[in-house]
Amino acid sequence: MSVKIGISFLLMLFVQIISAQQFNTENLVWPKPPQKGRIKFLYSFAGEKNLGVEKSFFKKALDFFFGDEEKNNSFERPQGITVDNKGRILVSDIGLKGIHIFDFNEKEYRFIKEYDDSLLVTPIGITVADNDDIYVCDSAIPAILVFDEDFKYKDRISINIIRPTGVKINKQLLYITDTGANQIIVYDLAANKEKFRFGKRGNDTGEFNYPVHLNISAPSNDSVAQKIFVIDALNFRIQVFDLTGKSINSFGRAGNSVGDFGRPKGIALDSENHLYIADALFDVIQIFDQNGQMLLAFGGSGDKFGNFYLPTDIFIDKNDRIYVVDSGNRRVQVFQYLK
């Protein structure tokens, strides 16, 4: 009798705790009313447990009380993120030394940690080509590793490079941030060779002080030229270049005021070419126009939905869904840009 009472008590306690942890996320929008919402929280995930494969209520209770629930968190130190053309979410993890692949459509999960009979060491930046080939910056090897859409190893790009961290593809050209060399390297995928590189250590125009991630604006229908946006981390600014590496302008400074940077990390652009900058010191995402005018910020320190702890990267898909690597909270949070 006492055993039955004990189990019943645990189950009741479990229900109460879970109920207390749930809250309405419908109102998680930025800015707050009465202003028109522009960013809306959608969901968060931390591992296989979020793929939608349902456990029984009794199994959930046992996991909660005996510790198996924590094991379902797939992340240790997530860093970079991208989404392929099939909607699969790819997240690099320097703690587990591999790549997480989440397929919410098929409710499947994979983890890749090997290439060509070797092990990944420090995978950071990650991007996907139009044919779904996957390019991973491993800053410790150092090289760009290439996998096909089935995650089979294809190639290794190990040109004269010191510490690659960021990577982006545009029209058969691979743009690589070499943090160690304070340069941007442009690699011709069709010719399989380096095309050119630009930058050096310094704080003048066109110079870098530990650049990290980069991104490229999408082609437009109004003849506006594409631009390269580089996070010049320890100069606390965003530098803007044309596709040949010619400097256009820059914006940003160190500080703790609106629009300032503390530890800028990830960068992404939405369908209207607004710039989103993840700041791992301030735990926010700041949104700018292309002239560097700040438009909005969202987030803040914490572990609740909509808060961040050390956000390291950001990706925006063609539907304006915003994926943020919330590294310190060992999760990815997903938002929607509301036009």
C-alpha cells in the first residue's frame, strides 16, 4: 500500500511541476504592444526529445525523477547553425566535436563526428550549397570539410589557412573567415582553387582584429549590388565590402548603449536584408538596416523562452524563420520575422 501511495504521490508531483513550467508563449513578441510585433517566438529544442516521438506518461515521469531526461539533451557546446534545402537543421558542437542533424519532418536525428577515417576536432562555421553539400569549418584541423547531402565525406579544402571560423557560399564561390590570419579568403569551387583574399591585422578600414562569422546579402531585383558583411569582433564593428573585397563602409563600436557591441558573434539577413547580430556578452540579437541604423533588439540574459545565454550563431531561412544557437543554455531557439 505504501509503495502505491509513494508512486501516486510522485506522479502527482510530476504533473504539478510540469504544469508550473508551462506558460503561454503566444505573447512572446518584440516589440511589445501597442507597437506592431516584428519578432515572434516559435519554439525551442535541445535534442532528440524534441523531434516529436512521444513517450508514455509513465516513461516521462520515470525520466524526470531518475535522471534520464537530462541525457536527452543532445547539445554540449553548440556553435554554428544552418538549414538545408530539405529543412534539416544542422548544428556544429565544439563540446561533442561533431555535427547534429535534426530532421523534424521525418522525426530523425543523426550525429556526425568523422570524416575520411578521422575525427572532427573544433567544428564552428557551417553552411550548405544549393546542391545540399555541407561545408564545415574546423578551426583546429584547420580546414573546410565537405560532405554530401547524405553526410558522406567528399573533400577537404586546406589551402593556406590558419583558423577558419565562418563560411558562406555565393555563386560557386566559398567565402571563408580566417580568424587566425585576419583575412577573408575567397575560394573558387568550380576551379578548386583560391581566387583571392583580403584583409590584414589592424583597425583601419579594410583591416580586421579577429573576424569571426560573415554573411552575404541576397541578389535583388532592383540592381542593388550584393555585399559581404563581416563581424570584425575585437574592433567591435561590422565591416561591409563588395564581392571583390572593396570596402564600402562599417558601423558599430564597443560599449553598452543601444547599438553597441560587446562580443558580436553570429550574423544573418532576412528577406528584406535587415542584419541580425548575435551578441554573446549582452545576450541579445540586434537588428540593423544596411546603413547600420539599429531597428530593434530582442532577447536578454536568462534561460526562459526568448532569453539567451551566450548566443553564438544565427541563421534565417527563406521563410524568415530565425534560428539562434543559444549556446550557454544548450539549445536552439526559433523565431519568426513578421513583415
